[in-house]
Amino acid sequence: MARTTRRRALTTLGAALAGAVALPATSALAGEQRHRPRPLWRAHAHNDYAHPRPLLDALDHRFGSVEADIFLVGDQLLVAHDATDLDPTRTLESLYLDPLAARVRANRGSVYRGQRGPLRLLIDIKTEGASTYLELDRHLRRHRQLFTTYAHGRVRPGAVTAVISGDRAARVPMQAQTVRRAFYDGRLADLVGATPAPASFIPLISDNWSLNFTWQGVGPFPDAERAKLRRIVSTAHGRGQTVRFWATPDLAGPARDALWGELVAADVDFLNTDDLAGLEAFLDGRRVGRAA
């Protein structure tokens, strides 16, 4: 399969999730689309909520994936990195769900007008996983038309794909659902075993770079580690899953660029950063991370 074809399939949860709402093909619209910069589907805004304008700054930089950490407080899902930073006005609803719903309505069914790929919203649960997920599911149901949905063994694409990370206890209630508006963020351990979970449950494999590789972008990439990285990606892609690593170097400089370059060369699907402009410039300079 050609790389661009596989990239489109993988970034939409594999072939089962490919395709969102397309716009009418008028000549004026086609001309507008040709001149509009395409989304950087490979770009993942790690601590997205820490930017001055959560979600909106990442969208301005054309990111294809954003991450929000949540705490369950009463029946509210508050967005923060630490419990000491909780603010009752900073909810998942106000910072992410409501703005995304408004944008998708304005863009006729997609986050990026004229683009078929869904935005990925990675939701990192910081409080007890099962109870937090059940409350989160109620919030997602309020925007059911917005999200990619799994229902009775089939996946229906949406403008936004929610993927649940963080406290691993969320997995139990998620697996029990026959209908859900979210998917599960796997780990490298989920790639092994005789019966790994399918991409319809685990579309994304994420793990800590520093716990799996010694190389931090300085000097040559060890051959054994390069081979390991490519085996991981090949295995995940063979199952219709995408790959992301966190804890990669994120200070601007040659080491970060060298590591990002190896991730791109290995066909890793998402590059993790807090530097929105830096990753945008990197991907634009190499003409990668764009929709096909």
C-alpha cells in the first residue's frame, strides 16, 4: 500500500474509520481548498490546555491531534495538569466540546473545512478511571453527532475521534459498552499476545519514549533501536493502529529535529510537542504530516 494511502487510512482509525463528511464540489470551493494550508495530521499538541487559547492555538497551527487532562469534580470534568491548578471555569465542555461542536457546524461537518480526516481528541483521565469515564461518556453523548462512534461491532466516522488515556481503570467500562463515542489509548504491551485488542477498540498505541529507547537525538541512532522502532510501527500498522511516543526531547535544537526526523522516517503517526510553531515549521519544511 502506498504511504499516502496508508497514512489517510491510519489517521482515520484504519480503513473502518476512513472518510468523514465531504463538501460539495463547486469550482469556487475547489479553488479555496487548493489555496488553504492542509492540516498537519501528524502533529499532536501534548499539553494543549496549557496554551493561551486551548484548542484554538493548536487549530491555528493546523494540528491534527490535541490532548486534554481531566479531573472529575462532582459532575464536572475540569481540565488541568495537576489538582492544584483546578479552575471551575476550565471545563472539558467549555474548552473543547462546545468550541468543537460550533466549529464543525460552521465548517459543514468537519473540523477543517474541506478535509476528510477527523481531529483526534486525546483525553487523559487524572482521577479514578472507571467513574471518570462514565461521567465523560455522559458528556460525549450530549455531542453524539460530533464523535466517531462504535456501535454493535461497527465504527461510524465523525468529525472528532475521542481517545481515552490516563488511568487504566477506564478500560473496563469501555469494553463493556456495545455503543461508545470514544476509543482506548493502548500501550506497547497491547501489541503482544495471541489476541490483541482490535483497532476498533485500540486505534492508538502510545508509550514513553525514554522507557523504551536510550537515544535522545544526540549522535547516531543505534541500529538496534532503529530496527526496534520500525518493528513497533510495522506491527501496529499491520493491525490498523497508529503510533505515538511521549517524553521525546522537546527543546528546539538539533537533537529534537534529529529525533523527529527518525520518527518521520519510521512512519510514526503522531509527533508529540508543546511547541506548536516549532513542530508546524518542522513538518512544513519536510512536506510531511499533510493530508494526501
